[in-house]
Amino acid sequence: MAGFTLPHTLHGDGPHRVVAVHGWLADRGDYAAVLPDLDAAVFTYAFVDLRGYGEARNASGAFTTSEGALDVLGLADRLGWHRFSMIGHSMGGAVVQRVLAAAPDRVRRMVGISPVPASGMPMDEATRALFTGAAEHPAKRRAIIDLTTGGNRPDAWLDRMTRRSMERSDPKAFRAWLDSWSGEDFHEETEGSPVPALAVTGALDPAVNAEFLRGTWLRWYPAGQLVELPFAGHHAMDEAPLDLIRTVEDFLRADHV
């Protein structure tokens, strides 16, 4: 789709520029809970909608992490941002690593929040059936959210997260994105990168947990770091927003010292 620009919201007017990419289950509203308390004097954030989500819900495309990375770079060009940091949640973690692979000289710092690693996410048959069925069935999306946040979140929150996911994503795009982020292995394209790379995980997340990230993220990024939030699962932005902000912004500020 020639000339496509990712829909986005700019927040803050600080000199450190940051592109934030949402996960599989939501649009840029993924970050709504952290917006009021971000440091707008130090950072300028660009929160984007990937193709198939939010304001880009009806956009055509391949719905792959590599296409998403090119879209992010295209937006950065339009904003005049040559170097910038990146934040990616879940699927968005794979997208930002694709940006690193495509343009390593442009990436200042990288943060993955419960990030899908560059090796993808292999699934057993039952898990695969749950995830593929989630494209059309709200109950399966709800089950995924519940499972990945420890099975102890309020029903009203699970319902709200499910409604948001259904309303802000196109089912066909949603399904196509799954094949890309779960099935593609490009870790050899980023392995050994010297870019400082923080992975944030929640202790309640049974899948993208600290052990899993030690064998992927920390293994491949020499300047990698790992922080585990004790009271969060896969959706730290909603579950522990203030802890997440402190963790992420302290990491991003580190190269200001």
C-alpha cells in the first residue's frame, strides 16, 4: 500500500524519541493506562496502530512483522526521527526487533514488554487451536488473556480487555499476524546486536516468563537486561502501570547520564 502512514498519537515533547508498538490483542490503546504518568519533558512517544488495528483496522497489507517494521521506519522518516528508541509489547516486541534487524544504526535503545522473541513462539496443538480460534471467537481471546495473566484477574477487566480486542482489530488481519509473529525465526539477523535491550516480564505470565527470556532475549543481546514485575502477567501496562513506567523510563534515561 504505497504511501501508507501508520496512524499514531504523539505524547510529550522531550528530546528522546520513542516509538511504541502494541501487541496482538489490541491497538495503540494498549498503552492507555500509562499515558498520564509518562515523562513528557524527557521523552516524545509515538504510539502507533499496526495494519489491521485501530485507525488502521481496514488497511490492506501482508500483516507481518517485517512489514510492520518497514511501516515503523516509514513513520520515523515522516516524523524526521533518524534515531529513536523502541518499545514493543508481545507481538510488538517481534516488530521492534525487526526494526533493529532492518536499521540497526537507527535504534537507540529497545524495550520488549513480554516480548515475542525473534525466534517466534512454537505452540503445541491445543494452544495453536486456541490462538487460531481467537480471530473469530471472543471467548477464546478472553481465555488467552486470563491464562496469560495468572487466572486471577477480575471478570470485568477480562471482559473489557476482550471487548477492546474485538472492537479494535480486523479478524482476518488478526489471524494473519498470528502466523507471522509465532512462526517466523529471524534471530540470526539480530543476534549479537550491541543495542541496549531491556525485556520486562510479569511473574504471572506462564509463557513469556523470565526463564524463557533468559534463553532467548538475554542469550542473543550482549547488552540485554531482564526485569520481572512480581504483580503482573502478560499485560503489564494494565496490571502494573506505575511499576512498568519506572522500569522502562529508568532504562531509557540511562544513556542520558
